Amino acid sequence: MTRGGRQAPTLAGLGLRIGFVAVAALVVANALLAWVALGAVEKRLEPVIQDKARVLARSIANDLYKAVRLDIPLDSLRGVDAFLDNLLTDHPEIAYLAVTDPKGRMLFSAKAGNGAEGAALPFAANAGEARAGMFVSSGFEYNIAYPLVHDGNRIGHATIRIDRRYVRNTMGGIFTDIGISLCVAVLIVLELTLLVLSLTVARSTGLMRRFMHAVSEGDFSASIAARGQDDLGRVIDAMNGINAEINRRFRAVASGGSAAALERLREGRVFAEGDAYRPVQVLRAGDVQYPLFFFIFGVELSRPFFPLFVRDLYDPSLGIDASIAIATPMSVWVIAMLFTTPIAPALIRRLGTRNTLLMGMAPTSVGLVATAFATGFIELIGWRCLTAAGFGLVTAVILVRLAMTAPERRRALNIGVFVTATGGGSVCATAIGGILAEHLGYENTFIVGAAIVFVAISIAFGFLSPDEGMGARVGAPASRRRRFGIYGNARFMAFMALSALPSRIVLTGFLFFLVPLYLDSIGFGGAAIGRTMMIYFLVLLVMNQAAALIADRFQNHGVLILAGGVSAAAGCLLFVSTVDSLPLACGIALIGIGQSFVMTPQVAALPTYFRNETEAFGTGTVTVAFRVVERAGSIAGPLLAGAIVAAAGLERAGVLIGYGTFVTTALLALFLATGVISRRH
Amino acid sequence: MRLLVILNAAFLCAFAVTMALMILLNQQKFADILRGLDDSRVSVVTLDTSRRLRQAVDLGLPLKNIAESRSIVDALIADYPELQSVSIFDAGGHVLVHRGNELDSGRNEAPAVWISDNRAAEGEVWRIEDPESFIVGAPVVNNFGKLEGGVAVRYSKVRHSSIVSGLTNELLESAAIIFLASGLLAVLGTAAALWRLARTARYLRQSVENLLKPDPDDAPADTTLVEFAGYSASVRETAATLAAAEGRAR
């Protein structure tokens, strides 16, 4: 069937080529724009800097003139070098300042930065030849000389050199933000490429494959509902046409033919009896990956500044301590999620996946807009509940959808789709959220978040089938005893208290609550807070897979959980012990490594450590109990951290959380070593 | 074609948002630097004036009796036309000398915020802004540490905003051209990448359409879908069985 040299492009190859073209166009366009912007900025700032230098030269001349007026010789003045040094500190665009006599002999000078001591200052020597207040350009510098005149005689010059690289160096401060924005844009362009190809080419190809497979098995009763007229849509039309023609001819034969002839026709074949076709459907995990990516991106945009936003709305008249008040919306968020998560399967059964997703996404989007306009603390809590309720529903629906669409042996891979989408969305959101908050303000960043959630709504609405998932059975509810009995199991609850709870407290209490407040207290802006927090999600994205692989390969869940606990504790302690960027970033990375070592192996360890409990209560009940305790930790985390901050301050709270994690990890190690938890069955 | 449009619509949206963010970041950083430089320049002028007044005050004269203050202010207004006004006021907020645009608070009284900021400045420069101006001030303190009054220099926001909007306009114009060029590049590149897919789809459609034709076109039956072999065999076999049944029925 295949003619040489006419190989159809593979989807991966197609995605790679299109992605490369789009990313190249994006990077080149933005690099060009950055270059144009730098030139335009330099052009406009140069006269402003020159004006300022003129004023400064005149001011120096005036100051020196006060002494000269009293007939003190210029070269006898004391403290002029220190005076010039002070001026350099106040005016960073100045490269050097000098005072010369009329012959150009240097009397006093001060040089900025690491300028070589005693290096020649050529312009100063020729200052007398320059016209007063006139700029002379030489290489990368601008020079100006201002004459000192006494009784009509020129007695010296104040000379200033402006470093023209000042503009470039100062503008360089935004290059990090531009670089991060560009990286996020590249990620988004790649996601968009994969989204469009997945929802058009991959979906159509999947439908065609399933259709062809059915026909090759003799099933002519299928039909594909085509979505738009593109090249692949026309192939689908042609295939539908073939089936329609076969069925038309079958019905013609059936209406006048003998029973024996019909029997022969039906042998190994299925036709669309009565013109009723069976729709061909392909459920793919990727269909929900992209709406989820944009949804998480929109919601998490406020992650780097949310505690700071709450602090601005804090009302002391409520009688709650500020730290606890800041923590409350974060805990309320998890509680609100708990209300909507369990209803997801029932809603999917009644309304289908798409409509349930939209039911969750719409209030989230509204909640984000309303949060932006919240004028009081109580109002904020209300809107956060609405946003969280939607968030809980959406994440639950997507997890159920992924479980429904995956065969047993590919379930882990499908959950990987969830982790990749949430991880990617969180990385982009924390990086960009901080930058947007710094430049647009907190309120506008919430609105941008709502707009991005609206993109997710559009993707879900446009590309998911409305009836998909309706009537599906998504697990039977367990009996009351089976559901709650697990919470009375001492071994299980000890494991939860020493592993799941501390890891959630580190996540929500330390990372989400304490980190933004601490960074803000040491002078980090919104963009810098976002950049620092982004490291956690980046590490998590990379290390999650690695931790899962190591855990599966070596079956060493306990060791990984202990290593994770130590790493997270060390990260907390390192973070609050410094104000320098690099150790702060290392602290966050250690927390990320710790969390990835704990999160995946924890779940994987449950059936091994609690085999009796799993048999008695069921895998689902044990997993749900684990999630419930995790959520309890998420609720307690910010409140606990807030209470400690109120009592002991930010640094102390961080130190206590770090040592607390160390202690729980040590106890867990003791329990594991003595076989209290890890006894084999 | 539809795929090309969807892909490029998504790309162009991403390009536009990224470039808008780039313009916003550059514009805000530029505005900050410009404000800092202007502010620093006016601070030098203000501190100079405050020091000159202090020299007179140190000799024991009250601020209102310094004859030189009028000429100092006149010289400033003449030398720096971008200044909106220069005011010298005593510790109680009474304006002693004023040149330039009228104050909102009237000719004789300094705004309350000037007086409070001047009092809290402790010898350093203080800065505030109102809807139309940036204001830089400095206290005048005698050699016994007593606050005698202050100097306030106003300069217009219009110059600042016009320079910033000039930059924004230039960046927007450049961005529009770069956007069109990069958009064209993306469209052409995507079209080239999708051309092979379109060709394969066309071959596949012709192959499918040929299946039931008594005299198939001489179309290339080109597809990499492994399912096509079983599909075409099943269609042909069923069509043959149907043809036989139709023949018997006739």
C-alpha cells in the first residue's frame, strides 16, 4: 500500500516541526523586540542623564565656590574626595567625578565601581579646552566640564563622566523577567501545538483507525461524527460514504432477497439495520490534559503573592491575629474542595464529563474575578470558597476521567498526564504570576487568571463530547463500617501522622504560606518571589518521575520517604537561615526534592505496609483515608504556620516546621526499623 | 486549511501576549529609571537651594527675612524651565516665596502634606506626587537643629508621561511590524509542515473512494495506516458478496 518516498508524517514528527517553527518565530520576534526596546530606551534616557550630570556639575561647582569665595585655595580644601565619593554613591550613572586646576592637573577625584586606581582620566586633563557645560563623547562615556570662576578668572573645573552602559545595565534587571516570560511562552506554544494536533490530527487518526478496525472485523454499522471540513475530515466523510453505500445496498438486497442470501451476507458481518449507525468514539487521556494545563495555570497564577494579597485585606477589627487571618483562606480553600470532590462521580454519571467540568470551571473563573474585587476579608473567604469548590470538582472529574479511559496496565501513565499538566501549569503560573503581580497589581493578575481559566473552558467546551461519561459506573460506594473503620487503625494513623501530615504541612504551611511572606519581608518583589517558588514546581516536575522509577525499581519506598523527610526539613531550615538568593533557591529545591521523594512512594507503599488493612477495608477506602488525612494536613498547615508566626515570628516558624519534620521523620525511621509499620506479611 | 487556521490563530495569540508583556516590562522599567533620574536631578537642585538658605539661617536670620531667597527662586525658575513651581515656606506652612504655577492650597499656605512630610524628613529630601506633578522637597534646619521651614519644587508629570508614551508608541509600531513578520514566518512554516499531512490525507481519501468504484482512478494508494489493508479487503469482499446477491436477486 505504501509507495516509496511517500511516507506519511508521524504525529511526533509533525508536532516537532510545527513546534520548532512556532518557537523559532516567537524567540526571534521577542529577541528583535528586546533589541529595538533597548535602543529606544537608550535614545530617550541619554539626554535625561546629560541634564542630570549638568545639574550635578553645577552643584559641585557651587559647593566648591563657597570655599573659594573665602579665598581658600582650591587645592587646600580638605574632605573633597570623601564628598565626591558620597556623590558617586547617590548617583549610580556617574562613572567618575574630578576637580582639576585650570591647567588640567587633578586635584580631587572619585571613581565608581572597580575602575583601576590611578588610571588616566584623559578628559579631566583637557577639561579647560571643553566649553563649559558642553558634553564631549568618548567611547562608552560622556564627559562634561563645569568651570569654577572666581573674580572673573577660571580657577578650575568640576568634571563628570557618565557611564553610558548604565542604561544597559539597569535595563538588564528586566532581562530575567523577559527570559522567564519567554520560557513560559515557549512552553505554552508547545502545549498549544500539541493541543491542536492532539484534538484534530490525533483524534481523527484514532477515529479512523478504530473505524477501519471495525470494518475489517466485518462491522459496517459504525459511523464517525465528523467535526469540520479539513483534509482528514474529508477522509472520514469518504469512509462514512463507503459504509452508507454498503448499508444501502444491503437494505436493497434485504428488501427483495431470499433469507438464505441474507444469511450469507450477515455471516461474520454487522450492518446498520434500520439506518441506525453506531457512533465511533475514542476517549484519550490527552483530551483533558490541555484544559487541565490552562485551568491550573489560571488558578495558580496567584500562588506567589496570595498571602500578601490577603495581608492587604486583613481587617484587625475582626479580632483575629494577622498571621492566622492570612492562613485562613488557604485552609478554607481545602475545606471547600472537600465538599465538591466526592460528588464528581455522581455528576459525571448524570451530566457527562464535559458538562461537569464546565460546572467546575465556571465558578472558578467567577470566583477569581470576584476575589480580585473583594473589598473585605470575609468577602474574600466567600469568594475563595466558590473558587475552591469549582477547583475541587474539576480536579476530581479529571482524575475520574483519566481512570475511566485507562486500561488497568496504563493507569499510572494516565495519572502521569495529570501530574504533567498540573506541574507544567504550576511552573508557568508561579513564574508569570509574580511578574504580572509586580507590574499589573494583584487584582489584575486574578483577572488574567480568570481569563486563562476561560481558555480552559473554551477548550473543554469545543473538544469534549457532551454525552461522554454519562451513565458510567465509577466505583461502588463502600459500607459505612468499611469507610470509617480504617481511621481507628493505630498503625495506619501513626504512618499518616509521621509521613502524610508533615509533608502537607511543609507544602501548605511552609511553601505556600510562609515562603511568600518571608521573601517579602527580606525585600523580594513579586517577580522574584514567583521565580523562587517556581523552583519547587520545576524540581517536582523532574523528580516526581525519577522518584517513581526509583521506588518501583528498587522497592525501597521507606528509604525514599525518610530521605524525602530529611531533605524537606533541611530545605526549611536552610531557607529561613539566609537572605541570599542562591541558598534560598537551594532551600526551595531541597523541599521540592523532599516532597517528590515522599509523595509518590507514600501512595505506592500503602498496599505493602498495610496489606491486612487493604484486605479488610479495600484498596479504595485505604487510599481515600490517605487522601483525607493529606487534606487535613493541608487545612492544618497554613493555620499551624500562622499560629507559630503569630507567636514566634517568621524565621522561628520556619525553624520549628523544619525541626518538627526532622523529629517526625526520625520517629518514622524508628517505627520502620523496628517493624512497627513496615512488618512484612 | 482548518488545522492551519486553528494552529496559527493559537500561535498568533501567544505571540501577541508575549510581545505585549515584553512592551509592558520595558515600558515600566523605563518609566522607573526616568522617574529616578528626574527625581534625582530635581533633588540636587532642591538640596542646593535648601543648603543656600541654611547658610543664611545659620547666621541667625529667620527664613522670612532672607532677602536672597527671592533671587534664588527666580534663578531656579529661569534656569530650569521644566519646573512648575518653587516654593519656600516657614515651619508653620506659610508660603514666603513662590514662583511658577499656583498652588491648589492658595497663594499663602503650603499643602498640609508638605508641612507634615517636611517635618518628618529629618534633614533629608522628601518626595510626594499629586495628580499633575511630582514634588521634591527639603527642610531648612538651622545650626541649632530647629526646623525653620522648607523648599518644595514641583515638576510636571506631563513631560514624564509624554516621554514614556513616546517609547510605548515606538515599541508598539515596531512590535506590529515584528508581529506581522513572525506571524508570516509561522504561517509559512506551519503550512510547509502540514503540506505532507494534507497530501497523505488526499491519497487516503482517493484510496477509500476507489474501493467501490468499478473502474478505480489511477490514484496512488498511499497510506501508512496498517489498518487500511484489512479495511479495504473487508470492503471489497463485502462489496463482492453484495454484488453476487444483487445478481442473484435480478
